[in-house]
Amino acid sequence: MANRPLSPHLQIWKWGPHMAVSILHRATGDGMALIGLGVLVWWLVSMASGQAAYDNFTGWMWADLGALEWSGAAIATSLIKVLLKIVTIGLSWAFFTHLMSGLRHFVLDIGAGYELNTNKMWSILSPVIAILLTAGFWALILLR
Amino acid sequence: MGNGTSIGKVRGLGSSHHGAHHWLLQRFTAVGNVVLMGWLVASFVLLPDLSYATVVDWIASPVSATAMVLLVISTFWHARMGLQVLIEDYVQDSGTKFGLFALLNIAAFGGGALAIFSVASLALGGAA
């Protein structure tokens, strides 16, 4: 029994980069579908609802961390605002990650990139390039 | 499924050139997403700031408004299909699956309509 190949269950697979990039593609895609599109709709609706609504949106999704209060009941609000700022940055990371793994899928769809070393290389490079793009995006936004 | 005729047995099951429909649409909308999200990311970077006055002025122009409406359609369509596959993969009970598909359709069409209406109201000068 001991030397037989094991059945393919999630628990007993040895993790490889191609598996990680696959589940990352699903997680970032469905994460953006469930959370990102909600934020997109909130952003557009707040824009159409006037200055006060727009300021409310940016106040929640991109709070000024220095101006947050950390006493009494305000602690809960401040914690949520810190969390939402991470969500905003996380959504940009999810976008670039899904973009890179999606472009990888386009290449695989035409039948290319299945050689073991090539496949492994792009499985590792896709999420790494995505992190660099995320960093570059925020550098351009915050340093302008 | 038909009543046993050979065409009825295969229609809609993949061998009558419809099997790749969902797969192809996922790719077509993905191409749209690459182009339109590329435009949105470039806009974020190129706008002088993301203040209310700046973004409202930007979204109200005909090209921006059209691109944003197309972006909403492409991303919501793509997301709806992606979440459909998620449900198909992980939800076994057919009743729960039916309910989730109904919820998914309401969320996708409702959210998309709200987003498009907001862009249209900004573009047509109806902003508060």
C-alpha cells in the first residue's frame, strides 16, 4: 500500500506554483466579483449623489489614517476604516494578480506554455509581476 | 432533452457546438475587461487627483461615460459567469444552487443597472 500513488485529494497534493496560481486566479476573481464590484457601484452611486456622498465613500474606503480617533466608540469605526483601506489596496492587488494569471490563461488557451519548466516559470512570474504592478500603480497614485 | 430522437439526446449537451459557449463568453468578456480596466487604471494614474470635482468632470465626458458603461457591462458579465462556476463547483444541493443562481442574477443585473444609471445621470447633467 505504502508505495502506491495517492488519490488526488486537496489534502495530499504536494503544492506547486501552478496550483497556487490556479486557486489564486479563482480567489482574486471571485473576491473582486463579490467585493470589488460592490465598491465600484458604491463609488459610482456616490459620485452621482453629490459631494457629501462622495466624501462619505472616500472617508470609508480611503480614510486619512492620521485623523482617526482611538477612544470610546470611535475605536470600532476606526478599525473598520483601517480594514477598508487594506481592502482597497487588496482589490488593486487582486486586479493585477487576476490580470496576470488571466493573461497566462490566454497563452495556455492557444495551446502554448505547457512545457514543465515554462509552465512553472510563468506560474511563479505571474503573481510576482502582479505585486510589482500593484506597487508601481500606488507609487504613481501617491507620489504624483 | 428530447423524447429519444438522436438530435434530442445531444442538443444542449456540448456536442452540438454549444458546449464552449460559456467558456468562450468568459474569454470575450475577459478581453473587454483587459481593455476597459486598462483604461480605468490609466485614468486613475493620469487624473491630477481623485477629488469629487475632478472625477465628476472626468466621468461626465462622452468617452469616459461610454467606457465606464462598457466596463460595468463587461466586468459584471464576466463576474456573473465566474461566480456561476464557483456555485456549480462547490454547491451540490440543487435547491440551494437554484436559489444562489437567482440571487446571483438579481445582484449582477441590479448592481449593473445601478452603476450604469449613475454614470448616465452624471453624463446627462443630472448630478445632485
